[in-house]
Amino acid sequence: MEKLNRTPIIIASVIFAIGLWLTVNLGSDYTTTKDIPIVIENLDRNVSFSKPPPEHIRARLRGEGWKLLGMKLGGDAKYVIDLRNERSTVNIRTTAELAERLRIPSDIEVAELSPSEFVLELEQITEKRIPIEPVLEVTYRDGFNRVGAVSTNPDSVNVRGAGSVLADLQSWKTQPLELHNIRAPVRKSVKLSDSLSQIVSLDQQTTELYFDVQPIAEKTISGMQVEVEGVPANREVVIIPPRMDFIIRGGINQLAAIEDDDFTARVHYRDLLADTSGIVAARIEGPDDVRIVQRSPEQLQYVIRRAQ
């Protein structure tokens, strides 16, 4: 005689027992808490929030277990605020007009709402165009680095929102972008930050970011004449030595295009008058995106004398 396989019977019994337990227990009344999303309707297109409205309202609900379980697992419960014809500050008492605002099954009772009240601050919408600010974290392969500034196209964005909000905005950041081991120019589309999406709108959501990356090289600028500015007509200044050398560092293509005439070495007469040591350092000026890594000599001597 074949041995009877009792496994299906045991499984069916367990399922039946659980179902019976749920039927008996979930048929009773229970109390639960649920965060119900706030939905704004009929907001005038010419006004905006000056502060983000709350996203949820917390409700303590009482009802039959099956109904509460259905709400917990999903459902379309929402708290609707109709702002038709509202153009300034609105005080919301959450228990007022509850039948119109709170969209939940009619046989579920509301025991408590939190917060009991809150304020929606509305202002007239204005517009402002502000520059886009890239947010980058970049590492480069050994021997490479960025050359020049990071550019964006477009380089600005039009922002619409409450005047008090826009007054504090000086730039709009992109979402953070991380790049590693970079050894070539970068051109990449990035999204703009959505940090104020509840209270402002943008006329675009992305921008194209670009920056150049080149192998790093060095170049020596030799025999640069040191100029003295602001010398009175009855005085002359002798710089010792009158010329200097310095080494610049930058991208290999960038340095190839740089001429000695792109740099100047200067000291100012008023700095010499304020000095008591007889030694001064020249101020070297040139392209902003190259570094001066060495100068010779580091310091200069000088003599001030009456003009002949």
C-alpha cells in the first residue's frame, strides 16, 4: 500500500487556519495612523508659495480591520485643499470642511488630524534669470588636469516663483556630478537641481557642461623686464637685477599658445616707500588659468635716487 502524502493537507490546513484567523480578527474595529498626502488644487497661475506647503497630514483613523488594511496597503486617500481665488496667506484648519477635503472611505472614522492647523503663504509670481552653477567632484589621471573654467550651455536659467524666494537666489546649481580618472575633455548633459521644485519652476531642466582636460606641462619665461609703476618725475628706481625668469604650469596645448608678452612683472613705487628691508617681490600678471610654480630670483633689491 502506498504511503499517503500528507504535505498538501497540512499546507491547506495552515492556510485555512490563517484565513479564518484574519476573517475573525480583521472584522473587528481597530485604530491606526496614516500619513495622507496633501493635494493642492486650483492654484492661480500668477501666484506661488513662498514656503513649501506640507506634503502630508497625519491622520489617526478608526474602522474595520479590513478597510484599514486596504488603506495601509495602498488606496487613493488624499487631503485636498482648493485654493481657488486665493492670492495671499491662507490659514488651514485641518478639521474644517473635512467632508470635502479628506478623501477616504466613508465608513472610516477620523479620530485625529495632525497638525491641527497650518499656514499657506502665497505671493505674486515674478521671474528672474540667474547663472547656472556646476556642482562637480572630479579626479584626474596622473599628469592631467583641467584647463580653463567649467562652462555650461545654456549658462543661465529663467526661474519663476514668489518674489521673496527669488530675491535670495544668486545662482542655480546642477545636480552633483562625480567623474574619476579623467584624461580628456568632458562634455556631458546634467540635470538642474530640483531642491525648490515645490515653490519655483524653471524654463529648462538640463544644461550641457564642458571643460577641457590636457596633459600638464611647464614652460620657462626668461628675461622678463621688471617694471616700476607710479615713480614720481623727480625720482628714479633701479631694480637689481632688472630682469627675472619664472616657470609656469598648465595644459600642454594651452602653454603652446602662450607668448612671453602675455606676462608682466611689476612693483609699485608706494610699496617701495613702505618697505624697510630693501627687498621686494615682483607682482607677476598673466593668464588666469596658468600657475606660476617658480620664480628666479624670488626677491629683488632696489635703489631709489633723485632723477638726473
